[in-house]
Amino acid sequence: MVKITFSSPFKRAFKKKVKGKQNIESKYWEKIDIFIKNPFDAQLRTHKLSGKLEGMWSFTVEHDLRVVFYFSEKDKAVFVDIGKHDEVY
């Protein structure tokens, strides 16, 4: 099980892009449940980032909605951004 924490920028982006949009928000919480159990589940398409985001990881919530995060410890992840592909990379 992975413990998740949220950075301030993530919280702001979540409120702006996800909160209150029921279809997207319900999909987000489904993916979070999967992530907590196994952050590398194939449904998430989790992958390591490179370039200016080296050391970060990303997973897909839905078609063009990504969560960017890093592992602060073995079983602890910090979510740093959420948004469309072009917004977060």
C-alpha cells in the first residue's frame, strides 16, 4: 500500500481542473484506489519522466489527464501536478 500526500500546487490544480466535474472526479478516485494498491498497475500506464522532470513519475487518469508525482520514500508518493499532457510536461 502506498501513502499519498499532496503538494500545494497539486491541490490548486486539482480544484481548478477536477473538483466538481463529476465524471472526471469519479475516474480520478478510481485510479487513486488502484494507485494505492499498486502504483505500477497496467491500467495506470505509470512511467518515469525525463528531462526537466527527471526523478518524477506520471500516471494516466483518463485519455488526456495525467498526475505527476515522485516517491519520497519506498511506499510514499507526493503528487505535484495534475492536468492535460501539454500542461504538466
